[in-house]
Amino acid sequence: MRINPFICAALVTVLMPTVALADDPNDATMRNPAARARDREMTRQLNLVEKARVRQRDAHADDGDAAGEYAARSRDHKRAVANYARSRAQYERDMTEWRRAVAACRAGNYSACDN
């Protein structure tokens, strides 16, 4: 059996762990303390903005969404229970009718056997 080298190369590429490339500590632009301070401040500002966004998202999710979602699920459950009760009642009626037809058929009423 011959293995295609392209398939092997693709598998090796997919299975190799990828290395997370962080900032290069030898980067010439970051040797200056002022440049590092600007970079640090920019990173801090981005983190603060993201933190505020996440807090706002979580605050909204905790308030109305959870209560609304619970109410919707509760309505869906009540509807499903009612549908089940209707379906079960219909099934019981159908079974009762079928049992009557079987009993009539066995008693000699052959027109009831067609059901």
C-alpha cells in the first residue's frame, strides 16, 4: 500500500501544535521605555473597554432576559403538557373504539372487522 506524501504532509501540518506568537522581546520599537509605556497604556485601555462591555452584557442578561426566558420556557412546557393530554385522550378514545370494533367482529358482526 502506497501512502500519498501530500496526505502525510497535510496530517503533520494539522496535528502539529501551533505556537502562540507573543510580542517579540527583541523588538527594536519596544526598547524605548516610552514606547513600552504607550503599549502598556493602550493594552490597559482596551482591557478596560472590554471589561465594561462584558459587565454591561452580563447585567442585561441577568435582568430581563433570564426572567423572559424562564417565562417562555414555562409557557412552552404548559403547552406541551396540554398537547400531551389532548393526544393521550384522543389515543384512549381511538383505542376504546378499536376494542369495541374487535369485540363486535369477534361476536359475529363482520362489518366491524374492516376497521
